[in-house]
Amino acid sequence: MTTSPRVSPRQQVRGYIDLMKLRVVELLLVSTLPAMILAHKGLPPLGLTVATIVGGTLAAGSANAYNMIIESDLDHLMARTSKRPLVTGVLNNTQAFIFSTLIGIISLAIFWIYTTVLATLLALIAIAFYVLVYTMGLKRRTAQNIVWGGAAGCMPVFIGWAAVTNSLSISALTFFLVIFFWTPPHFWALAIKYKDDYAAAGVPMLPVVATKANVQRQMWFHTIAMIISSIVLIETAQLPLWSLFLTIILGLIFARQMMQLRESSDNYAKAAAKIFQWSISYLSLYSVLLVAAQLLN
């Protein structure tokens, strides 16, 4: 698709920003700063923190932009993605490719110059995994796409940790698992709302191809694993007892939200929407809890 001649420079700038999916990036960054603070056992240097956050934002934005290029055909078919810049003609694929490549290179340069070799390598792996494994390999082929492809969204934990220490640890792996198990119930709750969209585009998201009972079982499995991982992280990071107590409370609230998702319920979609919203709150509150527990420890 070519760019419309009526597109103003302001619209194009907005289009480039939209390519990065900054709302998604915000969730990724929620786990980066706590990982850095846990790794440093306190506040890391400001310059290192800024470089890691900026580099991570650009790396995630690059991966998201590549994702939009590859999935532009699907975005035409889905109501929730019909306003994306490659669908509306605000930008064309060539412009998007140049932009995504440029900010990807800049992100890796920032990591290389201001952080560590391992953080740079992990950022490159995260971009490649999201684009090649999830977007090109899994999304259109399996209902478990978000389970394994979601690993790319866990990489900010490793990147933030490695930016501080140039190494990884058991605590870093445990934090990775928290995000890994959090992702499926978070995304499947959203996919329930947009089930018809995904069906129209032929994307085999779990709520499209599985029964409600199967979706609920798999969401419960990942929710329980997420809660356990969240508790284990408090222990491996040697955080105070009060943070363990609050983590358990957060997990119980998540489980209570999950209990509202009943197969025979007339409010099935509404219950799923509440789980989606609470999943964002859970991750945000848990991240704040980790920061507070480490700084007050």
C-alpha cells in the first residue's frame, strides 16, 4: 500500500509512534526497572537506568513495528487493528521497515555503549524471537502461540538484570517465569473479547479454536504457576516477610477474578475483560512491591 498524498507530516509522525505500540512497551518496561533494582540490590546509577529504559523502548518498538509490517494483511481483517498506520495508508511498508530497522540499530548501539555485552545480546535475541519465532513462526500456526511467543515479552527482565550485572541469576530466571506465566491469562482474556476478530483473520488464538472449558483450564494453570513463581521470587531475592504476605494477597485477588470466568455465565466476556484489566494491575502492583521491598530491605 502506498502512502496517501493527503497525509500530513504530523500524521506520519503519529504513525511512526503508533508502529512502536507504546502501550505494550509500557508493560514491558514495568518489569525492567524492578529487575535492575533487584540485581543492584538498590537503585542502579541513573545513567545506566536511562540507557536501559531508552534502549529497551526502542528495541521493543522495533520488534512491534516489524510485527505490524508482517501482519498488515491480518490487520486489514480485524476491527481492532483497522486504524493502524499501514492499514490506513498513513505509512507504507518501506517507510515502516526503514524506521523499525533504524530504531532497532539505535537500541542495540545504546545497549552496547552504555550497558553490557550480555544485555545487548539479549536485546537482539528478544527482537529476533518476537519477529521470527512468534510473528512469523507461531502466531498463524498454533493455539499455543502466545505461550511460547510470549517469552519475548519476558526478556526485559533478563535485559534489565544483565544491564546491571552482565550476568543472570536464579532470581532473574524466577522473575522471567512470573512474566512467562502471567502472559497467557492476560492475553487470552483479551482474545476472548476479540474472538470474532481473530476468527475472521484466521488466527488460531486459543479462545477461537478451543472450548471455553479448555480455555479456563489453561488460564488457571498459568495463573497458579504465576502466583507460585511470584512467591518464589520473594524468597530467592531474599525480600522481607511483609512482601511475601502482600504477594499472596495479590495472587488471591487474581484467583478471585479468575473464579468469575464461568463457562455457563451470561457475563463471560465481561468477566474476561475484568481479568485482563486486573492482570495489568497485578503486574504493576507486583513490580512496585518488588521495588519497595528491595529499597526498604
